[in-house]
Amino acid sequence: MLACVRALWRVLARHRDYRFLLGAGLVSLAGDWVLAIGLTYYVYAVTGSTMASGTVLLAAFVPQVLLGSVAGVFVDRWDRRRTMIAANLLLAAGLLPLLAFDDAGRVWVAYLVVLYESCVAQFFSPAESSLVPHLVADDDLITANALNGQNRNIARLVGAAIGGAAAGVGGVALVTVVDAATFVLAAGLLVAIRARPPRPARTATRPSISAEWRSGLAIAWGEPTLRVLIMVGAIVSIGEGIMGTLFAPFVRDVLHGGGSAYGAVNAAQAGGGIVAGFVVAGIAHRFAPRDLLGWGAIVIGAIDLVMFLYPLGYVAVWPAIACMFAVGLPAAAAIAALTTLLQANSVDSHRGRIFGALGAVEGACMLAGTVLAGTLGDVIGIVPVIAIQSAGYVVAGVLVLGWMPRAAAMPAPIGQPAAA
């Protein structure tokens, strides 16, 4: 544990600009969860309609599928730091119409705001992932990515709690003010970053947006390592769509647990993710990213399979809580490794498009998994369908270990393509 703390301190102490990026990412992601939880709660409280709440989630989800890969083109064209600053300020300003949402007749305002916010957010994530390699040393990259993954766990836990409390105490007005403040604060932290990564020189005959978009997709699918990573993202996202749809029914109908049991299982996932995130951030630099991703995915699948199948012989909630806590370690390792491999195996001029393409594929596959689960869950049962999620992780891990070029086991120097 002491070695983990030293490794984390080394990265944070050595890289001033990365500290500001990490802080901005945490605040901005927390703001996303404040809006997601607070607004969904308020919409249901005002309308009494689960369909209305579901439409809020759909409005947040669609732009990832339709805009994600296109946003990557602009991320590669623009200064990434300025893109993130502008995105945060636009996110803050776009919340203001929510102040006019005070009854069920104006629920359409919430839909439009969420749609707008999600569109702008598509520019933030690939810009952040593309900027990280310029702010840390190559040997600190996987640790930095693990800390970024930890940001997501903490932001989800803190932002969801704040969003729910804000909606309950002050309604949509307080949710709006709190969320806008997080985005303004994040923009201020990004302003403090001093590094100015070089941008590609402009030419007299710059390719069109569609041409650059197609070239990014061609590289993402044409480079062997990137192709495997895109396939892994697709397989895992189908499983996550299934998991997101069927996990609450699994707890209720298979484990015979109530709302408190469902909350306990999810809390275990968040707690395990936070603890594991710090551990992985401290030790990930000792291992090859390819191995972390491959074996991490296989272990995730194995733990999930145990969780989904043990109720066939023993019905209780506590083993599910233990499994959700335990899965945090391989999950944190796999996420950090995936991001590192994407960064290290793509040139800087196309990195935004690579991350944008992955985001779009993940969004589309998550939607497919959601539809699959909703269609088959009532037909063949919850357990057989949700077990597909665990099998998908095992397949993804085998794909990485069996098909990914061994040259990808260690990252190439940032800004240069890895050897195939």
C-alpha cells in the first residue's frame, strides 16, 4: 500500500498541469452526475411518468451515438485545452433554460437542455483523453489514466448524492445553479494549465470535415491494435447495456431483494471501484497494458458469472455485494489499460477521432444491448440473458490476449504510432 501511495504522489508531484486537468475532470464529471440524477428525479416528481424520466436518459444517450465520432474531428482540429474550457462554459450557459421548467407542461425544456448538454459533452471527453499524454511522462501515462478512471467513480458517487439532494431541497433551480457552478469551476482550473501541445500546421488545401472523419475511422479500423480495442469496446458495451437493463430485475426477482438491497449492491460497486482505483493507479505501471486489459476483462467476466449463477443454488444478497466490490480491481485495471493503449497506438493528429469513434461505437452497442435485454429478458429469463454480459467480458479478454499484436504490450512513445 505504501508503494501505491508513493507511485501516486510521484505522478501528482511531477506534473503540475496534470493536477489541474485531474481536478477539472473531477468537478466537471460530478456536474454531469448532478444533472443526470437531479433532473431525472425532478422530471419524475413533476410528471409522475416513468416514460418522461426515460426520455431524459434517451436524450442524454443519443448524441453519443450520432455525434461522438464527428466531434473527434473538431477535437483534432482545435486546441484541446481551449476546447475543454469552451465546452465547460457552454455547458454552464446551456443549463439556464431549466429555470423556466416549473411544471409538467414544460418538460420539453428539460429534454432540449439534456440533448444540448450531451452534444457539447461529446467534445470534452476525447479532448481530455487526447491531452493527457502531453501532460505526463510516458512511464506515468497508465497511472494518470487510472487516476482519471478514479475520477469517474468519485464523481458518480459525489455527484449523484448532490444531485439527488439538490433536487429534493431546491428543485430544478438548485440543480441548475449547482451544476453550472461545477462547470465554471472546471473551466477555471483548465485555464491554469500552462502546457501548449503543438497543433498540426494548417495547409492551403485542408481536407473537408467528412474526409477527416472518414480518415479517422479508417485508421481506427485499419491499425491492428486499434481494431482490437474497438471490437473490445463494442463487445463490452453490449454487455453493459444488458447489465444496465436487467440488473435491477436481477436483484429483485432472482435475489428477492428490495430497494435497500439494490442500493447496497450499487454502493458496493462504487466503494470497490474507489478503493481499487487507488490500488491500480499505484501498481499499474509495473504491468504491460495489454496484459492488464486482457486478464482484467477475463477476471471481470469470471466474477460476474459467479454473481449471476450462484442464486441457482443459494439465494442471498450478500454474495452479490461481495462480487460487486471485488470486480472493482480488474475493472479499474482494464479501463486504465484500454485508454493507455488507445493513446499510445494513435498519432496525436488523429487521437481525438480515435476516442470519438470508440465513444460512438460504445454508445451504439450499449443501445443494442439495452434493446436485446428488453426483448429477451421476458422470453428466456433474466439469468440466461444477463449471463451474456459476463461471457462478453471473457471473449473480449481472450480477443486481446490472442489477437492484439505483442508490440502493443508496452506503449509506443506518445505522438508516434506503435509498431505493428
